Amino acid sequence: MKSERQHREDIVRFGRMLHQRGYVAATDGNLSVRLDHETVLSTPTGMSKGMLEPEDLVVVDMTGKRVTGRRQVSSEIGMHLLIYSLRPDTHGIVHAHPPTATGYAAAGLPLNQALVSEIVLSLGCIPLARYATPGTPELVAALEPLVPVYDAILMANHGVVTCGEDLTRAYMKMETVEHFAQITLVTHLLGRQQLLTQDEVSQLIDARERYGLSGPAKGTAACPVTAGAALPPSRESAPAVSFASAKGGEAPKPQDGSGKITVTREELAAIVEDALRQTGKRRW
Ligand SMILES: [Zn+2]
């Protein structure tokens, strides 16, 4: 079992990684670890997660009151305490604003499509919690129904929260969410999505134990969305990514009236390359 000192060093390390990867800007985000039944170690308010020292962290009780530490408690501590109270299996939480996943959250789109087997296996589905002002009881209430079922949640017009058996796993899930958001974005750029079937998703969920994965993270009947399933309203209202905007020129036209278009490998590569440049994200 890790000492409090080791947990402090973990929070500092993962905070720096969030900052280095561009998942937080300025003083965004927060991380915490459950120390025992009564206390949580958390990042303070108003500090860059890239510049924390172990001594900057604060220990709070389960009502959010500071027990030790010289800095102020984060205004988002209520979100962390809700998750710890509803999820006894959770010992680490990460909240950040990774740009692609937060873009989906700002577009009102959950990352709920069965597009990648590893995501179904690890997270099941990533739902979208309704918008509420950060740091308020309304935000906590918006998350409440989702926390028992999901390990990673998009928060509308805000960001992402992930939880895990320890801080390392909570952090890894944050990376997974952002990576999946980038992959999903590419499917939009390509104008095509090939969803897994319900049968294929069920097999993946059944395989979770074989891979040593525990916890809920299984999704629900409607999440993830599988091939042949009706799309939820938020997807239907989503504006399609147009080839013209990606290429900065003439969009390829359907050539036989069927709605299908044909592009060469070079044209497709140029479209994706250009669109990725526009997103300002070249990490994948
Ligand atoms: Zn936030």
C-alpha cells in the first residue's frame, strides 16, 4: 500500500503529464486520491497542474472541509466526493479538458459509438452528462446517475472526468478518452463509420473478465450505439463534416446520383491531413 507521500508524488506526476499533453490549460483540472474512508488528497484551487509540488496538495474530509494543507480546496471537490461515495471501488479521479473530447462535449455529442473494440472492452461507453455550472451542486446532480455505471464521463460544455481503482488507472482512462475522441473525429472526417454489431459488443463485454477488467464500465442497452441501432437525437442534429471545409476547395460530388463519392487515396490523404492541421492536433 502506498504512503501519503507516494500518493502526493503520483498526483504531481500525473498533473504534469496532463499539462504536457495539453489536456489542461492555465489552472484547469483537478486530481485526487482516496487516502482512507474519511479523507481524500486533492489538488488545490488556482494552480497549474504542470507546476505542483507535493506540499501544495490538500487533504479534505468527506464533506469537503480541509483537514491539512496551506492552500484552498478546489471548487470541484464535490464532484470527486460524489464519485468516491457512489463508487467504493474508486481510489483515484482525474478531471481535465482534453481538447478533442471536450470538443465533443461542447458539441453535445457523447462518445457512445461502438467504433473501436478496445474502447468497448475498457470503458464500455462514454456518456455525456447534461450541462451545469462548474463547482455547483447542479453539476454533481448531473453526474450522479452516470457515476455508478461509467468510469469515464463527458461533461457538457466543460470537460471529462475519469475514475479508477487507483490514480494511474484513472489517468490512463483520460488518455483513452481523448485518443478515442481523436479516432472518432477521424471517422467524421472520412465521412464513414462502421459500427460493431450488438453481438460483437456483447462478446467484448463478456471478455472483460478474461482481460482482468473489473468495475461496471459495461454501458447500457443504448450505450454504446451499435450497428443497426437508431441514432440518438444528439447525433442526428450533429452537423456533418464537409469535405469542402476540410479541403478548402471544391467538395467531391456524387458521381452516380447514389450519394456515394469516390476519392483517390492521395485525395483522401490530403483531406485528412488538411483537416488535422485545422484541428491543431497532430498527436496521433
Ligand atoms: Zn473543469
